[in-house]
Amino acid sequence: MAPSEILSLLQDRYPDIDWNVETDGYHFQVEGVGEAFAGLNAVKRQQLVYAALNPLITSGALHAVIIKTFTPAEKAGV
């Protein structure tokens, strides 16, 4: 699976979040920055991302993913 496929899926589902997807060939790292994460605890943020990725996970196409989520203020260090 290519990072661009995951990126496209996330962008289609949550277009107001800025996404970045990278891989080392084995693991994928997904980073999302958006106001959609404001007021959500870490578990709720993960659930939001997994909701989009679940079809890939259940099919076995995606099995190792690290998720980092931020509001724009958190990313800016404010």
C-alpha cells in the first residue's frame, strides 16, 4: 500500500484536516492537523482516524500505523 492511497482516503473523509502520511516500508505514520481535533481526548482523536482507516485495517492492507493528531495551535506550540 502506498502512502498516497491512505492520504487520499483521509482527505476524502476529512477534507478540513491537513494530513501527512509517511512510511518506512513497514510502518505508516499518519499525522493530522485540524480544528476537528479540538476538544477531543486522545482516544477520541484516534477513533476519528481509525474510522476512516478501518476498511484497510480489516482487509489486512494496513496493519501497522502510528497516529499523531494536533489542533493547529498544538502544532504551532501555542
